[in-house]
Amino acid sequence: MITEPTPPIRNPNVQRPQREWGWEIAIYLYMAGMGAGSFVVGMFTNWLENPSITIQVWGFSFDIAKFALFGGPILVAMGAPFLILDLGIKRRFLYACLNPRSSWVARGFLILSTFIVLGLAILVISFFYPTVFTKRPASWLALEILSLVFAFATAIYTGVLLKSVKYVSLWNTPLLPILFLVSALSTGTLVLLLSTLGYGYLVPRGEWFYKMINLWVYFGQVLILIECFVLALYIMVYRKDDREASQVYHFVLREIGWLICGGIALFLYAYFLKHPILLIAAGLFLFIGGFSLRLQVLAQGVKEQPPMYRWIEMTANIRPSERVDDHVRKSLWRG
Amino acid sequence: MAGVMRIFPMDEKVLVVDHERCTGCRQCEMVCSVFHTGASNPSRSRVKVIKWEDVGLFLPMTCNHCEQAYCVEVCPTKACHRDPANHNWVTIDKKRCIGCRTCIIACPFGHPFFDVQERVTVKCDYCDGDPQCVRFCEVKAISFTDADKTNISRRREFANKFADLMKQGR
């Protein structure tokens, strides 16, 4: 006799991956990380090299190199509406900052908002008043440092938000914020690389162009190596039953695959063939890898079994059967 | 102890579930949804019956009103809060809820539910002190009892048994 299967929500033998946070939150985390990462790398580059491309329009001078360096807050601002899109009642989104004492969603709202405001202030001022970098008053330096702190906080927050969920063992590890931070920096570096590459077609390529590209190619290579290392640690630390561990193992391997492809493209560019197509390929690999990382970490988030389920299974001698339902896991990300 | 599942030392009374009595009829879900939404729609109920159908075991899951309530901690809007006017129960203010579902992710028991029609998160509020699931449960699998010393001893007994089973590696 064929009976109707028990719906997953009522079936204790199916430990469903969370379905509350989907692709919208993945985009929000990804854009926030990428924007903050590009701002951090851009700020350090500015301190080290201070690249400048000044153009004259109607007698006013604008520094378009700074637009590429400090464009990160725009990406963060573009990602933030995806958080609102995920809300049940979107018009109430401003309420999301009312409990910063204990809620990481509220803290993130405040951190991201502050970073967007400070970052955009830096972007606008540096674009319209490039002389600020030659004089560099103390107030400007304070603004730079403050915005850098908030950029770091934004990049690491995306991992801390997930880490704060105590009953999803895949998320509740200190390695996750580190992984998201490194991933944010690597994708941010590639944003700078590709935007500078784009500038190279618009304005004459001077010495600054090759200097910047080479610097970020080296940055990218180092960050990819660190990210591979953290991902490997992540899977080594993660201990669950065989079936779930193998799911996570496969997703980590796929992520390392994207990173290796991006790393090879950067390596070839740095040492063999200085062709822009290699940088574009590296960018594509790392962008897809960075987004896939967030999406997969969200999709693989399975809550631990409530103790009362375990109690009943023990007392009734029920052998825990399938713990993770592949079918449910796949169907989750269709819609 | 006949499998008494969950008791919580909140103010005064708590819901106690006996899974060995539950027949899985889901009457509790039905009356809960009618009481709270006016519609007979179990998917909008604040209680969910979990099923081990192959062995005929059922467990109605309700909110535990935990002492350290993670749903209260993670709520960004303070919509999920303790209500001092109502025995300190954990309640959700629908007018403040933005439907971010963070509380659902944070709860280890998977309790608060997202109401797809109202677009907010909802949870058991003991029906303002008169739980309808208790009233309508024919087999008395759910009871609303005092959180007194009797319950504490039962809870201790449960914890000891659970610890023994864990030690045996079952």
C-alpha cells in the first residue's frame, strides 16, 4: 500500500535545511562583503600609492581614480534593498534597528547604514575635492580611519550574523566570520582590478595603471591562498554525521575549485601572459565563487535536532534514519 | 513518567505535553488556527504535531517560553518580547514585527511560525491564559498545569533519564 509521505515540517526524520533566509539574503551578504572589501583594499591602496587621475570639466577638477577606489559603499547600498525585499512587511524596514543591544540584524542595520554614509562622504569629497589628499587635515584622516573601521565591521558582520545562530552547527563557528572577511577582501580586490581595467579603456594608461593592476594581482593571489586555507580548516573543524559532512565537503570543494580557477588566471597574468582576458576570467571565477559561498552556506544550514525528538527516538528505540533530505534541500532553492 | 516532554518554569502555568497519549488527530492545530485567525487552517496554527508515523508516535510542539529566549534576543525590532503584564510570557507584537524570520532561525525548537497571510511571525501565547488546544484535546495529551514543585521533580526525572540514555550511547 502506498501512503502519502509525511510533510517535511511534521517529519522528525527529515532535518530540513533552513528555508527562512534564501537568495535575497545571500545577495545582501555578498554585496555588503564585496563593497566593504573593495573599500578596505581601496583605502590601503590610497594610503600606499595615492593614485590620481584628474580631469577638468568646466574649469573644475575631478579625480576619477578615487571613484574606483572608494566605490564600495555604492555596492553595499545596492545590496541593502535585498534585505528589505526579504521582509514580510517591507514598509516597516526602519524598525529593524530598534534592538541593537542583543540583535545582530539590528546591529548590522546600524553598521551598514553608518558605513554607507561615511563611505559615500569619502567618495563624494575625494571626487570633487581631490586637494584634500594633498593637505590631509586631521578631520579628514579621522573620517578615513572611521570609515575603514566600519568597512571592516561590515565585511566581518556578514559572517557574525550567521555565527550568532547557535543551533546551526555549520554556522556557529568562529571560522565563518574569518572566511567571509577574506572572501570579501578577495572579491573586493577583483572589483578594483576590473574597474581599473575599465578605466584603462577610457583614459590614457600611465604608469599608475600597471602599478595598480600588479599590486592588486598580488593582493588577489595572497587572499586566494588564505581563503583556500580557511575553507580547508572549515571542513576539518566541521564534524557531523557522515551524510551531512559529505554534503558540506562537496560544497567546500566546489568553492575551492572556483578559487583555484581564479588563482590560476591571476598567476598566468602575473608571470606569463599580461592579457586582460585573464583578469576578467579571474574576476568571473571569484565573483561566482563568492556568491556561491554565501548561497551554499545559507542553503546548508541545518538546525540541530531538538532534544525531545532524540528523547522519543531513544525511548521508542527508533533508529534515526535519513537526517538530511536531498530532495527537500534541492527544492528549497528553486523558489 | 509517561514521556512528559516539556515543562518550563515561567510564572504560574505552563503547557505540558504527553506524547504517549497523543493520537495525532491534530484537533489542537485546528482549534488553534480557528481561535487565532478565524480560519480552520492548520498551517496557520501555533502548535504543530510532529509525527513518527511508522511507530505511531506523535508530539504536539508548542512554544516553550524559554527562560533564555533566543527569539527575544535576536528580534531586531523588539516585537518578540516578554510581556510583564501577562505572566512574563514571550509574545510577539504583530504591529512591530517586520517578518524578518530571524526568531524562527534562532529558536532551537523551530517554534515561531511565519504566517503567510499576515506576513508576520506568530507564536503560542497560551490563548490569553485559556489554551484552546488543552480545552479541545479529547485524550488530554496537552495540559495547562502549575509550574510547581511536582513539575520540577518530573523535569528532573526526565533530565536524569535522558542523561542515563546518553551515557549508554544510545
